[in-house]
Amino acid sequence: MNSETPSSHPDEIDLKDIIQPLWAAKWRLLLWGLVFVLITGIYQLGGVALNKDDSGRAQMQVHFNFEGAASGLYPNQTQFSPLELLADPVLSAVYQRHFDDTVTFTEFTQALTLTPSFAGAGALNTVVEKLTAQDKGLSVAEFNDAVAAYSKSLKSQSKTKSTVTLELDLVRGDLTKATAILTDIADTWATQALTVRGVHQLNRPPINSQIITSNDKELLIQVNILSDTHQLLTETVDAYVDDRELNGISDPKSGLRLSDLSHLLNTEGKYKISILKEMVIKSGVGSGNAFWYQGFREARLGKLERERDALKRMVTVYNDAMTQFSQQQDPQTQMNATQTPASPQVYSPQYGNDLVNTLLDLGSKMSDPEYRKELLEAKIKLSAQLQAVITEIEFYQPTTQQRSSALNPEQIGQLMSQSNTQVSRINDALIGITKVGNERYLTDKGQLYDLEGAVTTVSTSNLTNRLMLKLTLAFIMGCAIGVVNIFARRLLAPQAAAALAS
């Protein structure tokens, strides 16, 4: 008969051996915890005392409310960045108004920070709600689209909302002065952007009328400058005519509208400038140097011929591209193409590898009617430019016409001066129209920014920086060290007694 005798296991841990010493030393553990809490509290209070001049920070939230801010563009399509608030021209003007020699410009700039203040949680919740509303599982493409939408939202808000922070130590804790400085920063930035850089000027003013009249004595130079100026103003007026807002504006000084300017430019170019150009260039009126006169014509003719050749090549490229697209869309052509094992490769070294590769990349768009329409419009535009250049070449071609001596250079110069005056008058009226248009846009759109709420303070004192959490952790750490101390004394007590006995 087998009998099982209970065996003792001396290595087993009895909970009583752990709990009883801890309970007996409960006041000692409490003392350890309180000591650590006291040390942590003294450190925190000491930190406050050492940093008693640290009054925190003043914060101001700026919202950029103009169209295009989210994409980083001003209304006139120039680049925009919120960092412009802390640009040197802005801060220099603010520094001169609010500080003396007791504060350096470097200290002022170092006390300022700019951070994005976007509502990322709201954008994330919107994306999550859209995803959870779907009944099916989320694919990789849908996940990537969701991340892209969220990232785009954050990027957009980071450019439209920013927080400017100023250390209150710089103004000795004066919140009123800090508010004046922060608001002045935003106002100075907006003023400089509007008045100096003209970021709300949707319509650029033409050239200065003072440079239209040429001081060159050569009539050949004068008439070409006059012709180029006339062409520039004509292109500007033609572009502005399509703007409905500018179409209804009159020049405050002359009372002329864009339609009036278009008519004046047409008559001036048709009945005066073109005739003067014909007389001076064809007949050589006012040219005392035959070598200069002939050299000018040959140089101009060579330049025009190079432009003609370049335009011809471009028109040929567009013709070839449209022909290839048409052939590939034709079902019969597609059937014939399938009879060969591989598509033929077109080698066109005269066009260059970059141009050929670009056309091949665009082949995927050939089925898009809008893209074919764009190709056709580009070809028509190039063809029109080509015809204009060919007309100019015919004008500069050498002729058997003798230089006329009946024409008086002084009279030609007077007529040219009158045309210069008329072109300057038209240019002044165009400047007046664009100025009124820009001022109306600025009045309608207001400032470039608005402030979201008042300037607030953010304390940087280490007393309020999660103090309760720190004290709780200090109490736990003190109690843990007390436990280690108690068990260490129990382990070392028998050894000490044995040493004394021996």
C-alpha cells in the first residue's frame, strides 16, 4: 500500500511573509512617499522661483481670408507663404515703432514664433466618417485616397491659419504691449503686401509713358520703338477687353474706355505708324549712314527668317501629330496595323528626341476630343504667327525702289513725335483704368487677413505643467524605494546578527 506523505517545499513564497512586513512598516512607507512628494514639490516651487520673470507667451491666431491662400497664391498669382509675417521688412518696421535700445532686433526676432493652427481633428473625423459609412471593406486605393484627402485638408488649413507667439519676457509681462506688437505685425505685413508688392493688383499697369518717346536721333530706331510700343499696348487692351469689370471702367482723367482705346490704337497704327514705318524703312528717310541702314535691314531680315523656319517646323510637328492621332482612331487603319507583328517606329531626328518623346507620351490623350481641340487651336495660333512673320519678311525684302529725297526728315520727325504723344496719351488712360480696377477689387475684398479671437496668454510655468501627475509619480517612487529598503534590511539583519555573535 502506497502512502503519499506531504513534502515541504522550503523555496515556496508565502504571501504572509511579504504582506506582514509591509503592513508593519506602513508608516515608514508613507513617510518615504511623503519625502519624495516634498522633494518634487520643492523642486517645482524652486523652479518657479528661479524663473519668476517667465510670464508665459502671448498668442494671436491669424486667418488669411483672400482667395488662393490655401494653394499658396495671392490674387495676382504671386507666391504666398504665412512665413511672410515674420519677414525682415515687416519686423524691422514693427521694431522701430515699439522698441528702443534696451531691446535688440535679434532679441525681438528670437522671441517670435510662427506655427500652423489647423483643425486637424475635424478633418480626420470627416475622413473617418466617410470610411465607416461604407458597407464594404476598405481597399488599398480607397485608403490611399483617404490619406491624400486628409493630407490635402491639413496642408490647406496650415496655409490659411497660423499662430504668432511672442515671449512676454520681452515686454516684462505687459500683455497690452504684446497685443499691440502682435496686431501691428499682421497689419504691417498686409499694408506692405498691398501697397508695396501690389498682391491685389489683378491687372498690371502698362509701361511708363515717359519711356515711350525715344531720344535716339536715328528715325529708323524711333519708328521701330514706336511700332513695338504700339503693338504692346494693342495686345494689353485686347486682353483687357474680355474682362467685364474693366470694360465698364472709364479713365478718371480722360474719360476714355477700353473700347475707345482700342479704336484709337487701331486708327493710329493703321493711318500713321504703319505709314511712317513704310517711309522710313522702305525709303530710308532720315538715315545719313547707308551702311547702318543696309545693316539694319539685313539683320532684321535674318532674324525674321529664323523665326519663320522655327514656326514652320512647329506647324509641321502639329500636323504630323494630328495625322498620327487621326490614323490611329480610324478603324480601317487600326485593322491594317494589326496585320504587322509590331507597330512601326518613326525616326525623326530633325525634331529632336525630347520633342518626339513628348509627343509619344501624349498619345494616350488622342481619344480626348478636348485635347484634339487644343492641338488644333495651338496649330492655328502658330500658323497665324507664321503668316505675320512672312508678311514682315516681305516688308524687309530688298526692293529696286530708290531712296526718296522729296521726303523731309524734319517733317517725318514731327509726325513721329505726334504719334508718340498720342500713344503716351493712350498709355496714361490705360494706367488710369487698371488703377481704378485694382482699387475696386481691393475695396470689395478688404484686408488680407482677420484675427480669430483676442490675443491670449499661455503660461510656461513648470508649476502648472502636470503638477498632480508628477506628485503622484513621486509618491509611488518613494513608496517603492521604501519597500526595497524594508526587504533589504530583513535580508541583511540575520547576517549582521551572525557577525555580532561570532
